[in-house]
Amino acid sequence: MSKIFVDACLGKETPYTPVWMMRQAGRYLPEYMAVRQEAGNFLNLCHDPKKAAEVTIQPLDIVGVDAAILFSDILVIPDEMGMDLSFVKGEGPKFSDPIASQEDLDRLIGGEEAANKLTYVYDTIKLLREQLDA
């Protein structure tokens, strides 16, 4: 990550406005598509810290943006809470066990137990810190 981006976040003067784009890897980078194909599917890619770190860093090297966006998905959280997430081709994300009642809410895994199931996200962040600080 560039020092210019960090300085801008801290409100310091910078020589230019740093660039940070959402969906940096997207569907348009052949390098991203190759890693995703290796992983087998989107969720496998999210669950593999080495591959997730690799696709996080790709836009920095290829596009030249000033900051990395952690490759993951917000839906891994409810998935690890017990909602059983899948991505259906042509439809998008689906939960096999959606919340429709208080009983459904009560069965969810929460707190530290759910957080402990997200170790792959923490491991990806650790790898990125090592790689970006190098």
C-alpha cells in the first residue's frame, strides 16, 4: 500500500489524490480469473488465504492503484454463523437456511464461536501485511 494513500487517510497533504477502487480484481483481469479457476469456485477462493492474498495484491501490481482491498465477501460471516451460503450460477448468493423466524435466529452461531470460524480471513490479512510491508 502506498504511503500517499495512508497520508491521505490521515488528512495529510499529498502530491496527488490516491486511487482506491472497489471491485479491483473484478471479472476483467485474466490473472484473477486464472486464480479463481484454480480455486474451483468463489467461496473456495475466499477460504484460501494464499489465493485470497494473491488476488488482493493483483490490482496493485497490474492497475497501479494505491491501496489494496481485502478479497473476501461480507456473506462469509452469515455463512460461518450457520446459514449455509452458496453462489448459484446466473442467480448469485443463496442461503439454504435463510432466517424467517425467531427460531431461525436462535439457531445461529454467534460471538467468539463464529469469529473463530473466520480464521481464513485473519490469515489472509496476516499474509497481506507481510507481503505489503515487504
